[in-house]
Amino acid sequence: MKSKLSAESNYDVLELSGEIDLHYSPELREMILGSLKDGKSLLINMAEVSYIDSSGIASLVEGFQTAKTAKLSYGLLKISSPALQVLTLTRLDRVFTLYDTAEQFQSHL
Amino acid sequence: MAAAEKLLEFQFPATSAHLCTVREKLREVLGSCSPSEELLNCIVLAVGEACMNIIEHAYCDDDAGDIILEIEKQGDNMIFRLTDFAHRKSSKEEMKSRPLEEIRPGGLGCHIINEIMDEVQLIECNSDCGNVLQMKKKLEL
């Protein structure tokens, strides 16, 4: 897994790529929760995620719950086909807000 | 019934660092059987989830050891067998899916395995320790 966190004016963007499994999900969890702890909304770009397992999904869910409690916006951007397959299997595609563009996310802030 | 043809036997340490190699081996073996990209991804995911369950739940506390992944082809069916040597015995109850209405982190691995595989079976083994999990999936070519 590779990741890059960048700051926009009123939200953070976390770009993920590669394979997210049990080996990397603790790091993903830390990055997500760290960003939300600063009180900024978070958009996670998943266009280049080639694999994600339930441990990676658990990190995304924990972020979703933390953002909801803190009343921050939280979304997944350009989700890749393998990642969408896992979200669909676990019916979490109905829970997360999925965006095709960053502008769509910005309009929800 | 067609005879089973063994395609792989791979023993590896039960650590998260080895999951990547397991996926590579699975893709290599399954690629030669020409399933669709979607089915291949699903099978790799399900076997990865089963390995992760062994790492996290069978081998726990100070217990550590290896996992053996065997892949067999029997007619149109692929058989995936995972053997561990953990002191803790897994139960059939643990292999059940949890209600998906509960939105919380964790506990989705068994749901994924049960959803993808046609058959999931914990095989009784006579030895004092260790578990054998067998999963079967029909290849839709």
C-alpha cells in the first residue's frame, strides 16, 4: 500500500494505491483517524486500490463512524472495481458515500 | 467423480507479511485455470480472509506457526485447503457470518468467505492441535 495525505482548504485528501491487507490496515487506520482528529473532513481516493480485505474495510468503517460522531464529511472517491466488489459483498456500498469527483464532495461540505 | 489434481502445496509462516505472497501464488495457479477476472479476485479475497482468520484468531497470544495452503482441481471445482498447527481449535460457530445491519469495524471475514465460496467446511482432525479449513468453488469459465 502507498498513501499520500494532502490538505485542501477545508478538508484532507488521502490517496491510496496498491494492496491493503492486514499488514497495512493498522497504518491506514492511524492515517484516517489522525486526519479526522484534526477536525477536518476527509475524502479518500481509492482509484488505484488493487486489493482491499476486511481489515482494510474495518479501517474505513472506523473512520466513517468517527467522522459521523464528529459531524465531519467523509467520502470515498473514484472507488476502483476490486474495492467496490468488496464493498458490495459486505453491503457497505450502501453505507459509504461514493463520489466520482472531488467537486461533488466539496458541494456536500 | 473426477480425480483431484493437486496444483499447489505452499507452507508459509502465519504472519500478515506473508499474505502478499499467498495472493501471488493464488493468482499464478488460478490464472492457469482461466476464471474471469472478477471470480479470480473473489477467490483471492476469500482465501486471504481465511488466512487472516488463522493469523488473528487461531494463532493468538504467544502461539505462532505455519499455514499450509493446498489447491486442488476436481473437474470444474477448485478446492482450497488451509491447515494450521495452532493450539486453539476453531469451532463451526466461529465460521458463521455476522448480521450486516450492524455497521461496525471487523467481523466481515467469515461473511466474505461464505458469500464467495460454494462450500466451507472445518474438517475434523485427530491430532491435539491444528485446524483444517476446506473451501470449494466451482469455476464458471
